[in-house]
Amino acid sequence: DHGAPDKNAIILQNHDPENEIQGFLRHPQYGMFLFYLQGNAMKGSDLRRAAILRSKACILLTDKYATDPYAQDHKNILTAFSIKKSVSYESEERENVRICMQLIKPESKTHYYSSLYSNISTYQDQLIIVEEIKMNLLAKSCFSPGIIAMISNLIASSNAPSQVTEEWLGEYSEGMGHE
């Protein structure tokens, strides 16, 4: 979240943008590089509007708070298949697109890799499994107390509080802003 972005990003969703996304779209730092399209990633026409054939990667995020995590994972996997199929059928010079997909359940990774047919490559795909990350962090925290706080500070921005009473708290707060 620091520095100037040098790539364009397109958000494709089947509903109007939420307030948080609208804020990013209006923000002067991101507004020139971030675009919002209303459509369905399962439709070839909407994928063409999103310029999927020229993209370097496609990122599929999950709803981590879904009541049925398996259904959410299946939806993301089917969307990834739709994108891969669309790219492989519509482009003669390009056979694949990189998929970076967030899934909730670890067993969904096996479903994804075993469901693809042989002429679609997955070597460049990246799957991020939410429950695996949670469990691995919990296990690491048993051996290294404080590692969860350190990782949280590395991946999230924070401004230093205005009133700091102790020297160590001031140093900690300042360090949090340098992720």
C-alpha cells in the first residue's frame, strides 16, 4: 500500500460496489489504476470486457464469513475453471492465465487440482487456504510467542497514536508504520 502502482486492476463483481470499494475508486492514488465492472466472471462476454486475455493474473477472493465454506470454495473453483476455459478457447497464442485463488477449506485444494483436465496447466496457479494459514500460525505461535503480532504488523498499515506515554510504546507504534 506504499508507492505508486504501475499496473491496472479490474474488479469484476455481479453487484454494485460497496462503500469501501467506492472509496478506493475515488481515491486519487488508486482511481487512475483501479476499475470496477459489474458482471459475471462465468460469462465469456464479461471476461472479454475485463480484458482477461491481456491480464497477467486473475485474483479470486473468497467470502471468509460465508455460512457454507464448502459452497463458497466450489463457487471459486468453478469461476477459476470458467476463466481458464475462456482464455484457452478464445486465444490462439495464449493457452492459460495465472489464477491466484483464496479458498477456505484445505480439502478444496485437492478438488481444484484433481478436477482440471489435462490440457489446462496449473503450474503457475497459486492457492491460498485460509484455514491452513490460521492453523500454521497457531502452531508457530507455540514455538515463537509473539509471532502472530509481528506478522500482523508486517501486513497491516497503522498510524502511530498521537499520545504515547511510554518510550517502548512509541518505538513499537513507529515501527508498525514501516511494514
